[in-house]
Amino acid sequence: MHIVIMGCGRVGSTLAHILEERGHSVAIIDQNPEAFRRLRSGFRGRRITGFGFDRDVIAEAGIERASAFVAVSSGDNSNIISARVARETFGVDNVVARIYDPRRAEVYQRLGIPTVATVRWTADQILRRLLPEGTEPLWRDPSGGVVLAELDAGELWVGEKVAALEEHARTRVAFLSRMGEALVPTGDTVVQDGDVVHVMAAAEDLERINAAVAARDGEDA
């Protein structure tokens, strides 16, 4: 594929190298020509100086034949505007924009622009390493409303069916991690010792779900 990246910072340059190593052609745009110093000497992709939301600039980068467009500059507005130009003007379906303000994520999602909210993602990763397992989600959607999280089921649920756990905690089990392998369960799947239970739920329900699973005493909730 040909992929156009706007922003040659640490994220943009890293993406460019990884994509090129995987056999894709890459063009990278940055308004500051000094930014291209982050690219290694063997980088074969195109370096375009300019603004990623300038139609002539992204046209020079090969947007008309691009399979994907990535906006990872330091400005939220620039990222979203350039992503919209790539999608709405040049018809690129696969676009992703980085944003720093997670409050904007839901708005951009409604525009059809997938976003990565950098600050929230980074905070979540740090909290997962600081706090006990299950306290912070593994993933959350850009609006912050839906999360994928681990449950500390412990020994209380060993031998019980997934359907019983779901009914008790009023949640949906997305998958189990068992012996290093991911398993998509049915309602009849039995929880085994060592299983890690992952649920997909509304963020506001996560505390309730954790409490319900941890407090199980063999009786109905």
C-alpha cells in the first residue's frame, strides 16, 4: 500500500520506518524541514515540506493513490482538517488522526474520523502499571464511553459457566485468556483456574462490575 503520514515527529517517523519495513511505500509531510532529520538515512519514502491540509501538498505526497492517511502532527485542528481533506476531497477511506484533547474525540468520531486520544491513552497505560490489575481498562474507545477491561475473577468463579458470570455481573465477556491463548467463550464455557476474564462494558459500569464479581458468595446478586 501507499500511505501518507502528516507529521514527522517521534510517532510519525516511527510509523514511517515500520511501514516501510513491512513493504509499504510511504510519503511523510511536515511543515518544518528540520523534522525529517528523525528519518534514518536509508529511508526511501518521500519527504514533503508543507501543511498536510493543503491540497497541493498532499497531492504531491501521492494521496490520490494512497490506501491510508495518518495525521500525527502536534496540532489537533491540523490533524482533523487534514484527515477530512484526505477522506472527503480525495476519497481515502482509511484515515486516522491523533488528538491531545480527549473531549474532542466523540465529535470527531461523529465526523467519521477514527482518533487516538494520546493523553488519555498514555494516562491509562501508566495507571495500569501503578495500580492493581483490573483497576484500569486495557482499551477504551476515543470517546471514553466503552472499555475493554480485565476482571479479577479469582477462585470464586472457577468451575462456573461464563453465562453465570455474565448474569451475575450484568456484563458481556469478550474473551478469556487461557494458558497464553485467547478464547472466545460461549455461555456454556466453564471458567478454569488461571483464566483471565476480559469484559467489554460501558466505562461507568466498570466499578460496579468489578465489585459484583469480587463479592460473589455463591448466591444470586
